[in-house]
Amino acid sequence: MIENFNSNNIEKDEGNLNNEDSDYKDLITKLKEIKATIALLEKIIFK
């Protein structure tokens, strides 16, 4: 019973890590999009 419980916790933790990795990658992508938008706006403003 205890072994099964520990196994389930390990699988759950691995799932959480995968979700965190996915969230991190999504955040990086959004930040890159924001950076590109800011660069474009700077070009338009300072023309």
C-alpha cells in the first residue's frame, strides 16, 4: 500500500514538473512576442 502511494506521488510530481516546464516555455514565448512588439513600436515612434 505504501509503495503504491509513493509511486503515485512520484508520477504526480513528474506531471507537475512537465506542467511547470510548459508554463515556463509559454512565458518565454510571450515575453519574446512582447519584446518584438516593443521593438516595432520604437521603430514607428522614432522614425
